[in-house]
Amino acid sequence: MKKKLLALLMSVCMIFGITAFSGCDAITDTFDVILETEELKLENDLLKEENEDLKVELASLRFELAFPNGLVTESCILNNVNIVRDTVNAEGSVYAVRADGEDVEVTINGGYYDAGSGSLYNIAVWAHHGSKVVINGGEFITGDDVNGEANHCIYAAGGSTIEINGGLFKSIGKTDWLLNCQDNNGTIVITGGTFVSFNPADCISEGEHTSFIAEGYEVTVEEIDGVNYYTVVKSIEEVEPTPDSTDETEQEGPSEF
């Protein structure tokens, strides 16, 4: 490729009567500089991608070391953690993240959380014993249970609360219980996010026509390749202007991953 371009440059020199080798050498030198610059840009782009992958791997490792098997017993923030559960527990639960305790608050801003399938329960995010989970983004996945029945992707139990403001939620199997609460002993409130083949405004989780949508919000649906994607958005009549200022006071917060 480089030789072809050099030959083209030499031809240009001849066409325009640039017979002095110094003129062609100058053009060639400029071409080499351009090539080297483009190669450096490509290398930098590749390094950025590798660095981002490394950051995710390190954040995930730190999370797993701090909270083995995803059992979170103190408040934390998950920005870009990649958790994939490939173990099967036919008599128990497998989860990517489980918040446990009244003083525990977990904020999830992004990342990938796959609870797998084939266990008694495969739960991507489970809030228990009075904890609170706030999901602002990320991808959350479950699969069918050991009996081939629908599993919970997001599950609130023991008086816990889960707030969903964004993210993508799906199952590789059935979706009947994609979001669920323990016999009405938990709360799920949704103001955003996309749910695959599951309508969070009209489901059977807590009885016929259960809605987890916060007041002032609604669901839009888009069909892609025969699959319905339900997205929660603010109702048009409820849209308010963005505040002019925010409180930027810095305070020491929970651990971030």
C-alpha cells in the first residue's frame, strides 16, 4: 500500500514537471510524516480501547474481592462492572448483585450484569432486608430457571426498594417475571429504562395489570425484528424545564467500582 502511494506521488511529480529529486523527496518526507501520524492515531485508539477494557476488568475484580459472589453488605457505586455468573445452583440462588441490609444503598450507573440460567433463581439485581438499589444504567440479564420457567431479572424483597432510572433489562428465556417483588414485600419504581418483551406498566408480577411505573411517566413500545422493546419515558404533559443550577457540594461517599 505504501509503495503504491509513493509511486503515485512520483507520477504526480513527473506530470507537473517536478524533476528535481529534492522536490519529490520533500513530498515523500511529508507523506511519511502523514503515514506515521495516522499509524500513531490508530495505535492510540487501540490503546484507549485496551485501557477501557482493563479498567472494566480491574473494577470487576475489585468488586468481587470486596463482595464475594456479589453479596453487597455496605453502600457502594458501580460505574462499569462486568459480572457474568456461569455457575448453576439447582437448589438455590445465583445473582450478579445482591444488596443486603437496612443501611445498604447500591447505585448502579453502568456495566454488565448477567445472572445466567438453570438455577432455582437467577437474579441480576436483588435487593433484600431493607436495602435500596438505584439503577441509572447498565445491561441486566437473566435466563430460565432449573425447571425451564421464567426467572427474575430484578427482584425486591424484605422491605427493600429498587429505583430504575435507566438501563436495558432482558431474559434469554421467558419474561413473565422479569421484574418482581416478594409477595408485595418490596418496592420497584421506574422512571426510565428499556425492557425487552416485558411491559413494566402492565404485567402480572403482583397480580393482573401490575404497573411499576412512577406517576407522570409512560411506556413507549418499538418492535425490532419481531421483538417488543418497552421504554419508560416522562409523559409529555409532565416534562419540566431543567433547573438552572445544581448543588455541587462535594461530600465523601461510598466506594466506587
